[in-house]
Amino acid sequence: MKEVVLFGGGGHAVSCIDIIKSDKKFKIAGIVDKKKVKLHNLIYLGSDKDIQKLKKKYNFAFICIGQIKSSVIRKKLFNKLTKAGFKFPYFLSKKAIISSNVEIGSGTIVMHGAILNSGSKIGKNCIINTGAIVEHGVKVADNCHLAPRSVINGDVTIKEGTFIGSGSIIRENIIIGKNCVIGGNLFVKKSLSNNLIYKNEK
């Protein structure tokens, strides 16, 4: 079985480990984090300083750092690991509902209870979190996080690096710009420009 190195040992990693283990396509080699961690009796492999050494032994990596609002940390690490030569699998919960013609980029994880409907496209290094709904024709670019129970209605485009908060609903046919932050439990009914922090309707 192929081995994958997990980068990040916090709370998000716990959820990722559960899905990776149940997927049974990869064996987890161990965890890389800035400090020594113990999760699920997995081996601690070192910190980011050991990337080059680890690449000599392992070919696959996965980022288990969460994304609260900003995608900067996950994006930088993804680029750093890609430059080092690591490959990124994607992981899908067996408890998610995913249409047969959905496209999913490398390094992305789809959590329990998520629904990805026909013709939707998910970019690289994304988190589609627990119970998120991605409707038909939605396009989600790289380095995005759709938080738990968020609803993205049909033919929406979400550009790179955007965070959609828990319970928020995005109206059909609109465009959400790059690096936007949308708070929780909001209804977004108009397109948003890049780098916007959206807290409540105006």
C-alpha cells in the first residue's frame, strides 16, 4: 500500500485521519508538525525543516492544517511541498454523496455528509467540510474551504482562496471573488469582488 505523510497535527487532522483510514487507499506514514504530537498512535516524523529528507523516502503528502478564513498557510505549504516533488492524493469520505461526473483536484478532502452534485468542479487543496452541499455546475477554485453545512447553489463560481462560513448559503449563478471571507449563517445573494470580508447583508 502507498504511504502518505500528513502535514499538520491539530484538530482538522483528526477528521482527516478518520477519512484517510476508512478510504484504505493509502497507509499513513506519520505526521509532520512544528511540535511533537500524538494522534491515533501515528509516528511523529519531524517538522517542516525535514521536508527534503522526507521526500527521499516518501512520494505522497497531504495537508491536514485547517483553514479558518485565510488560505495563506495551506497555500504556502502546498506550493512548498509541490516544489519539493511530493504528489497529492485526494480523499473522499465514504459517507459523502458525490456525482459520477464531479471533478476533484489533488490535495482536496471531502468530509462526511457532504454532497457534490452533477457537473461540479473542485480545485486543488480544498476542504469540503462536513455536510456542505455543492450543487450542479458549481466551480470551486484552488485553496478554498467550504465550512460545515454551507450550501453553494447551482452554477456558482468561487474563486481561489475563499472561505465560506458554516451554515452560509450562496445564491445560484453568482461569482465569489478571490480570497473572500464569508461569515457563518449568511445568505449571499449578489456577486462579490476579490478580498472582501462579508459579515452581513447590506
